[in-house]
Amino acid sequence: MFEQIHHSRIKLSQGQIFWREAGYSDLNLVFLHGAWQDGSQWLPVFEHLCGEYRCFAPDLLGCGESEFPNIHYSIDLMVESLAEYLNLLKLEDVCLVGHSLGGWIAASFALKYPERVRRLILISPEGVKASDQEGRWRWRRWLAHPPAPLHFILKLIYPFAVIIGQGKKVKQTLQQRQQMLNYVSASRLLFKRRWAEYRSELLDERLSNLRAPVLILQATHDQAIALSMSESYSVLAPMADLKFVKPGGENLPAELPDVIAQYIREFIAGYLKVV
């Protein structure tokens, strides 16, 4: 039976945070959404877990119904906002679950505040080096910049691209741009900073310091770069277990919520047996 979802807001030093909460338990699960999502991404997973755990799904600062302050966005800002949020809710230690960008933030938080993270579940996490990463980053940065001459060119050539069999690729590029326009804070964090700053927050050199056990869930039908990043996490983090999930795509929490919930349940149960 699906527990009632409670909606709340709280004021942080950088802005107001909105979150969804369900369940009653001494074990707290905090879910961090992906770049092009908000906390509602986790509601299908809540349905399977909130009868056993106390579940929280905040909208990250600048996302969803949380406040969108005109500030400089970074991973460290998100980590400190999460720490302040947990402090105000008096959540001393939690199990963190993060998807995509949320996985990057969750892993960064676990590195900075190791005593506060019992277990870490990362689903298709970002935040490590990948092949041609700078080239991909510069392409997205150009695409996200308003006004983007490329955007008008792509719209102009789209009918011709369809004729020559390239319509799908052009359409996907246009959709990527619209996605970045819809999620401004994530776009700022990922593509509107200097490359040197973005690179400095990648976790490759620090993941060996992770103290929490880590479960990494990666869809088999996701993009190749996502598979590469998940594999890097599994190699670099000392207590990491990588599981491939079939036949999921880019948004496992929405596509296979029952499967994701079961993986989380089993991972936490393993923790409870050893404490």
C-alpha cells in the first residue's frame, strides 16, 4: 500500500527547498534526482519502499519547486545545500540514492561527510572522466547558449535531414537543447561554467577515499558514456558493486521502479546484517 506523500518546504541559506516525504522508519533514505528531472522522479520507487523506510526526495536547489536563486551553481554548492537540509531536518546519517547528476552530488557528499552516509546507491552516476568528455561538454555548452545559431540552423535543415535519413539525430539534438532550456540550474551547473572548474569537481582522484559501501546500478540500454562512467565508479570506489539492469534506458527510476527498489532493499538488508 502506497503511503501518503507529504510535501514540505524549508528555507536554506541559499534559497528555499521543496521536498516529498513518505514512510516512517528509523532508517532514512534520501533520493537525489537527475539533471533533467525533479524529486518527483522517485515517486514510483517510493511506492515500493516507503512502507519499510522513511523516504525523502528533495528538488535540488534551482530545480522543480525549489527556489531558483541567481547564484553560481556547482557540485560543492549542492553538497553544502544538502548538508544544511539534512541538518535542519535533524537527519544525522542517511542512505543516499542518486541518479545521474544526483549520483555525482551524492558521491561528493559521501566523500566530504563520510560519517553521515551509511550506504550509497548510484544509478548511472555522472562525475568521472570519460572519453572525449571535453569535446562533448563544449558541444553541449554551445548548444545551451542563448541565442544559439546552431539551433536555428538545425531547425532549418530538419526537413532535409529527414529526407536523407538523419532526421532522428537532428530531432534528438533539438530536444537536448530544449531540455537544457527547461532545466536552467542544471544547465548552468553542467555546461555554463569554465571547463577547468567543471573538471576540478570530477571525482576520479578521490573515489578511493569513499568509506561507505556503494551499489552502482547501470541500465544496459543506456548511452555508452553512461556505461563507461558506471564502470569507472566500480573500479575506483573501494567497496563498490556494479549491477547491470536489463532492459532499462536513461531513466531507470521511472522505467523499472520495482526492480530498482528491490536492489535498494537487498543492499540495505545486507548492511543491516553486518551492523
